Amino acid sequence: MNIGFIGTGTMGRPMLANLVKKGFAVVAYDVVPDALAGAVAAGARAAASPAEVARQSELVVTMLPSSSHVEAVYLGPAGVKEGVAAGRLCIDMSTIDPSVSRRVAAALAQQRVRFVDAPVSGGVPRATDGTLAIMVGGDARDVEEARPVLAALGANIIHVGAVGSGEVAKLCNNLIAGVAAVAVSEAFRIAEGFGVDAKVLTDVISKSSGHTWVMEHMHPVPGLVARSASSQEYAPGFMTDLMAKDLGLAVNAARELRVPVVVSPAAQQVLRLASSHGLGRKDFTAVYTFLKPSDERSPV
Amino acid sequence: MNIGFIGTGTMGRPMLANLVKKGFAVVAYDVVPDALAGAVAAGARAAASPAEVARQSELVVTMLPSSSHVEAVYLGPAGVKEGVAAGRLCIDMSTIDPSVSRRVAAALAQQRVRFVDAPVSGGVPRATDGTLAIMVGGDARDVEEARPVLAALGANIIHVGAVGSGEVAKLCNNLIAGVAAVAVSEAFRIAEGFGVDAKVLTDVISKSSGHTWVMEHMHPVPGLVARSASSQEYAPGFMTDLMAKDLGLAVNAARELRVPVVVSPAAQQVLRLASSHGLGRKDFTAVYTFLKPSDERSPV
Amino acid sequence: MNIGFIGTGTMGRPMLANLVKKGFAVVAYDVVPDALAGAVAAGARAAASPAEVARQSELVVTMLPSSSHVEAVYLGPAGVKEGVAAGRLCIDMSTIDPSVSRRVAAALAQQRVRFVDAPVSGGVPRATDGTLAIMVGGDARDVEEARPVLAALGANIIHVGAVGSGEVAKLCNNLIAGVAAVAVSEAFRIAEGFGVDAKVLTDVISKSSGHTWVMEHMHPVPGLVARSASSQEYAPGFMTDLMAKDLGLAVNAARELRVPVVVSPAAQQVLRLASSHGLGRKDFTAVYTFLKPSDERSPV
Amino acid sequence: MNIGFIGTGTMGRPMLANLVKKGFAVVAYDVVPDALAGAVAAGARAAASPAEVARQSELVVTMLPSSSHVEAVYLGPAGVKEGVAAGRLCIDMSTIDPSVSRRVAAALAQQRVRFVDAPVSGGVPRATDGTLAIMVGGDARDVEEARPVLAALGANIIHVGAVGSGEVAKLCNNLIAGVAAVAVSEAFRIAEGFGVDAKVLTDVISKSSGHTWVMEHMHPVPGLVARSASSQEYAPGFMTDLMAKDLGLAVNAARELRVPVVVSPAAQQVLRLASSHGLGRKDFTAVYTFLKPSDERSPV
């Protein structure tokens, strides 16, 4: 089967490499020449545009950095929509606004092209191993058709619901994880101020109502969980910039739905501030280091 | 052993009753006549003041609503400090500012009286069953001396650290649980807006980085967890007013320590708003109902 | 001169009526039949689509509720872009995302059509009187060409800068005004809790660093400023739903620019909550009534 | 008249010097030996404790850094209360929690000692010139009795209401000013991102609903207002640490009153973060520099 792959950057390239390894013929495009050269080095043929990719493949996979990139690649000049044949399936694996997934799906449906959203979690290490978690939104038959391709990329493929639902599930999960990381950081900064031992406190909370996956596996305080990013000088893991982006998508979705939200914008903004002050490419649990107490004593 | 018990309200009365059942002689005081009458009905003798309670008992237990009550009962006119003999032990089981625990402990230490803080979790049902969780701060020998009394009241007794540490552990745990409840509510309101099934989303998140104890046991969306408060019309459980109080104590502690915090004050304030708008005595997960989307369409 | 007018709702209709009064021939379109009928009643001819309006006029004015409406009306099927002749000028008076203004301007520029953004403030009363304040973004010559038309609608026309700058100025102004209304409300609720007289406090603050236009002219506490909305049971004025929308646009712009913001999302969300709880069509200073203290006393 | 002065630090010393210049005999105390030596250099006699100061003077003035200092100096061991004669007047000029003012006043009233709270604004320059603004809370006759002393220290003396009202007025004013500084900073960062000229935007907003004293006199963007702190590299002016403290007092007062507040805690926390990251002793409008956009581009 010929697969088209658009967006061959940091995450896309190892994913494309897995498709090649599993025997798929891949035709690739990226707007950045170096990224496209990397795809060719990984065994793909290069095409000149998204439309060209769509013309030369039976199924299109996209892995792009933002909602506007997805709209442009599918619906813009020389986009997928111009080249894709009726009846084909497109799989967008980018993390974007679910409303954009639906808008793109609706535009493609006008010419009987099918679309599923399938954002991933696990980062570059699991993209490389082919063990990403993939949350999928789309028609059940389309998801089944996509499954052999997705199986080459990930280990845990979950069909959440209609188009856009994969994105919704990812954003909702990350909303909670991002807020939890900030909450855990705040709690342990307060405890530290009172001289309470972080190890003992972790034990207490782990058996109580404050228990979270984030504290168990990604403890923001260094030295308590062996494989946490915090114990490796906050090497990601999942970067602050990406968590700020995902929280931003969640908050923006809430805005459009007129849902009031309060802790997610607060978490988003402190991660954005942490990014402004140099922590954007550290793991998002480095927000703990950002929330340091003020040393100075105020006069009068 | 003669035990003095001060603060025999909603929580204190069933605790006192358990001490009586276990064979302790109890002398009680409460500033509210009805509460004191309830203590007598439960088998205690009444005393005329905290000082009187202290004079007539070998160990004093207090269970009071706020930091200022604790300061007044211990250090105010006719307070414990006036009646207590050198060498005695006091156990404060109120949920209060850890700085106040330390201040009271220091004031009592001037006359060689010992103090441990031992706040509880579990609410009235577990106070009645004698199965409270108790987090204790104090000198190790004092905590051992308190243990037989605490064992009559709770099932899970944890020594966290020095005086104040019990309070710190409770506030830090509740900070995370309170913030998590708001975050989970926000996530599920967004998912609802997109028409994503709450049961499926719960399954997805429960296996991912967004997993929290709150979602597993106290899911804010009704009908997903059988014994959750949300499935019983948000009957508490743990009241919004109490969670707002505990988050307030945590945020105030952060202020005094000059620790920057962002999601805990945001969660505190939305619970305070929910309380202002009639949800103060509902379970704190009722914040989900408060975060309802805006129906109205705005004109131009 | 033939003017096309698209979007003849609550705000658009009185604006259109002023153009008719000043002698312009107007051809109108609105997707809502009643709104279009209102335009005809005010003296306009009806057209069948935005494209049709563009074909039949020398200059197009649009007054629409949101960014997506503006994109659809200009660039969608049967949109302005399909009907407008090269060289013409379009004036968008909607309050929308400045990035969308720029995107629409760029799309029109491809066929040599010019575009200025010209959002207004003053609400229905000043739309009716023709005394709106109008902030304009665009090329200086285009703004001069628009001026006679704008002069029929408003009293104070300010050229801020390049395309999108009118929107930016409006959003930035409303960001500050919206946040100020919440801050003033919080301050006066605290003062009220301490029993401090609101009139005296207003006098003190009006001469000090806390002085704001909002307190002087739109005091959220009833009875202090004669013509304030608060003194008329919060009849707008400027509705909570509209202020929540504008703050949302500002916060979303910040997200796209990677600018950290903290008080504007907090203000946005409390207005969104106030809207959810029935205040959406009251003046936005009614947030003061929403921030009422919690009456209930918490147990234990 | 013999005046006692307790708290002769950065602010207290120039105030004391003005009293000496105006002919008052001053007896001073400060817990810090250097501060007390400074008072002696300025013309005061030193006393050994607050009680000693009270014994040797007809009227006591206090200028202390926090609520707990005020409680200790008045009510603690060797405090004012131990030395002051019945019928005397005490003037506390510290910026503290209004509840503490009332508690101290009530404790002193037990021995017929009178108390007014009289916090100041204007900083060291106006303390030196004797032109502070002073907001006073207390009984009208007590305020009149205090007036000759206050007149030696300040130019604008306002009687706000009962004891504590001076503090309430100061905190409420600073709440609005602090929030406004953050809001103005956010607005101008957004405008900057869009390339809108800050001078033009300032002109637009100064004539519209977003106008604030802060923008007019203390514009956070450098170069727009000649005498603003921002135009002097954010030399204070009013330090970030002090504004964070005052917002903290306001938020804590709201907590005790059960008033929901949202923008004031958000502003407090961003100032606290700015302080943690090195801006504590810069003018509070330096929050503008803290809210810089994130430069880094996120991958995928």
C-alpha cells in the first residue's frame, strides 16, 4: 500500500521510518527542506506538495505542528484536497483544535473523502519504538480501515468517538495532567517551606485523595521517582512548550463552547511564563523550579 | 485515663462518643450550649471552660472550626494554658493553619506542656465508625503517647514530622484533591460540549497521565462511579465550604512563605463562588454543576 | 454613492439607518430574514448574498457577530470576494480577532481589493445617534477614503495603524476596562465586608493610584454614579456576554502571540461564569452582584 | 509633647526625623540595633522596649512591617499595652490586616487606651518631605487628637471611618492599582505583538473606558511618561514586594470575609513570581518586563 506522509519533523520522521520498516511504500512532503531530506533518508520518496502526495498515495497521514498548518495542508493552495481522489481516507495525527478537525473533515466530505483524527502521546522515544498511544476520532469503519497503519506506529489504539473525539480526549487528558503537575508543585513547595520531608509527604498523599498519576510517575520534585524527568534535570519527557500549547487548545475550545474554566487557564499561563523565562524545552514538571519562593525580605 | 475534650460539634461529638465507648472517662467543653449538652448525652461530664477541662484531665483533645478558635481555646482567657499542669500532652485535631499549631505549641512549651497536631480526614461517617485517617505532627515520643487515644478514633495514623506537619500534610493533600476536582470538571465539561461520551473518556483518562484518585473515586459527573457523591445528588462527602476553607489555608500558608501559587487560588475562588451561589453544603465535586456552559447567544 | 451593508442586526440596523439618512443609497444583506426585513424598512434594498451586495455597491460595510462570520461572509461561498471588483474598499466594523482581519485583508489583496478594520464602541444608543467611537486600522489613504462613510456613523474616528490595529486597540482598551470592573467590584465587596462606606471610599480612591474611568463613570456599586448601569438595575450599557467575548478575543490573541497574561483570563472566566448564571445580558458591571460573599457558616 | 515612636526602619526614620524637626520630643524603639541607632542620630532618645516607650510618652506612633509585628509590639511581652497609661492614644501607621487593627484596638480598649490606624502612601521620598497621604480609621475625636502629629508627617489626611477603615481604604486602592498595572502590561504586550505603536494606543485608551491613573502616571512601558518608574529602569516608586504584600493582605481579608475574588489573587501571584525571579525591589510596574512573550518555537 502506498502511504502519503506530510509533516516529517521531529515526531513525524521516526513515525515515517516505522511505516517504511513495516513494508509500506511512503511518499513524503514537508515545507522545510531539511525535514523532507530526512524523510528521504528514512526511505521515502519526496513529493512537491501536499496535493502531489495525495495524488500519489492510497492513504494520507499528516503530522503537523498546529491547527493552521493542518487547515493549510488540507484545504489551502496545492493542498491535499486538490489531489485526493474520492473515497480515500486521511489520518491526521497532529494535536490540534477539535473544531478544526471537524471543519477539515466536513470540507473533505464534500468530495467524498474520509477523515479521522488520531493524535498521539508518548513523545519521540515511543514514536521511535512504534509504541505510541493513539486516540482516534472518526466513523467506526474508517477507524478499522486506519488500524493497520496505526498499528505500525503505536501500541495502544483507542477509538473514542466521532471525528474530533481523539483530539478532545487528548486535550482533556493533558488538561488534567498539566493542572495536576502545577498543583503537585505548589503543594510540595508549601511543604518544603514548612520543612516537611518530601518523601514522607509523597507516601501520605499516594494513599489519599490527592493521589495522581503525575505524582506517581512524573514527580516534579527531583530524587523521589527514579525515572522521572525531574530526576534527570528535567530533560523531557513532554516539553513545557507542548503542554502550554495543549492547555491553550483546551482553554480555547472552552471559550468557543462557552464553558467556564478556571484552573486550566491558570496552569496554561504559568507554563507560558515558565517558557518565557527559559524552561520551554524542559519537561513541563520543571514548573516546580519556576515556583520557587521569593527570597528577598521586603522593607517596612 | 481522664480525657478532656473541647469542641463537641458535628465532628467532635461522634469522636467523643468513641472515646467513651473505649472506656475513657471524658470531661467536655463547648462554647455552644447545645453542643455541650450533646457531649453529656454521649456520656461525658461537662466543664465550665477550657481551663477547667485542662484541670480535670490527664490529656486534652481539641476539635475546633478555625485557627482563631484554637488560639482562643488554648491561649485566651480561661483557656487550656491557664489550667493545664506541666508535663501534660495536648492533641489538636482541628484543621488549621500550621503556623498557628506551631505558635500554640511554642506558647505551651513555655510551661513544659507538650502539643501534637492531628487533623483528620473521612468526615462524619468515619468519625462515627472510628475509622478516620489521622495525620500527626509532633515529637516522636509525644506521638507514641497519643497513639492509644488516636487509635480509638481512627484506623490509619501517620506520623508525618515535627509539630505542624500533620496540618501541612492534610492541606497539601487537599490542595491537590481540590484542584483535581476542578480540573476534572473542566475537562468533562469541554468533552460534553463536543459530544464525547463521558464513560469512554473516563476509561481513556484512567489509563493515561490524567489519572487521579478524584476521578476514580469521586467523579464529578453523575452516574459514572456508583458510590460517588455526584451519583447521590452531591450529598457530601466533603463539603464545598470545607474544601474552600482548606484551599484558603493552603494559599494563606503560601503567602506567608512567599511561595508563588496559581492553580490553588484559582480553585479556591471558584469553590468560594460556588458556595456564594448555594453549593456550600453540597459535596465539593458539585463544582461541576457550577461550571455549566453559558446558554445565551450574544447579539452582534 | 452606493454602499453595501452586510449584517443588519441589533447594531447594524441603526448604523444602516444613519447611512440612509445621510443620503447614501444602501443595498443590504443578512442571513437572518427578519434582520434583512428590518434593513429594508430602514430604507435599504435587499440583496440575495454577500457576493450580490458586493456586485451592486461601490463600497462594502460589514457588521458581524464573530470572526468566523467575517471569514465566511468575505471568503466563503457567495461571499464578498466573489462579487467585489478590483480596486474597491471594504470596511469591517465587527469586533473580531485581529489576525482574522489581517487574513481577510490578505485574501482580498490578491485581487487588488482594499480592506480596513473599524470596530466601534458606544453600543446601540450611540449607533442610533451616529456618535460611535471608531478605531480604524488600515492604509492611511484607505482610511481617508472611508472617512466620509464613517463620519455618518460616528463622532470620534481614530486611525490607529495598519490593518488589524483598530481591533487591537479595541480589545486592549476593553481588556483593561473589563479587568478594572472586576477589580473595583472586588475592592468594594471587601470594603463592604468591613463596613466601610462606599461613597467615602470612592472619594478616597478617585484621588489616588486606584482611580479608573470605570469607577468614575460605570461604578459597579449602585447609587453612587447617577447614570451608571448599576443605578439602573444593570441595564446595559455593555453586556456581560460582549465583554466576555472581547476578553476572550484578547486572551486568544495573547495565546497566539505567546504573550503570558494572567488577570485578563481571570476576568474573562468570572464574566463567563456570571453569564452562565444568568447575567449575560446585564451590564458587565453586574459582576459586582455575582461576587457576593458566602453567607453560610461552615460546620466543624 | 512627648511622642513615642516604634519601628524606625526605612520608612519610620524619615518620619521620626520630621517629628523632631517640628519640635516634638521623641523616644524611640526598634528591635534592630542599627535602626534604633539611626533614630538616635535623627534626634530621638532610645528606650529599651515598646513598654518603655509607652511609659515615657504621651502618644505612641508605630510603623512596622507586618500584622504579626504589630500584634507583638502592642500585645506581646514588654509591649505597649504593658506600659501605656489609661486614656492615652496610639497611632499605628503600618500597612496591615484591618482585622488585626481591630483586634489590637479592642485589646487596648480593655484598659481604656485609644487606637487609630493611619497607613500611608507615598514611599520614602514623601516620608522625607513630610507629604505622605494618610488614610485614617478611628473615632472622630481620636482622629482630631491625632491630627497635629499626622500633619507633621503628611499633606493629605483623610478620615475614612471606624478603626481599621484606614487600612481597608489603602488595601482597596492598592488592589485596584496593582491589578491595573498588570492589566495595562498585558494589553501593551498584546499590542506590541501585533506591532501597534504604544504611544498611539496610549492616546486612544486615555480617552476611553480603559483609562486608569496607573497608565497616566505610572505607565509600565518605558519612554511614554517622563517621570514614570519604567522610564528610570523601574527604580521604585513602589516596590513589587510591597505591592505583592498589599495584594496578599487584600486577598486574605477577602478570604476571612468569604468574599470571592479572582483578579486580585491572579495579580498577587504574578507579582510574587516576579519577585521570586529578581524583580522584588524594582517598581511593581516592572511586571511588564516579566510578562515577556515566549521566544522559542515549539517542535511538532
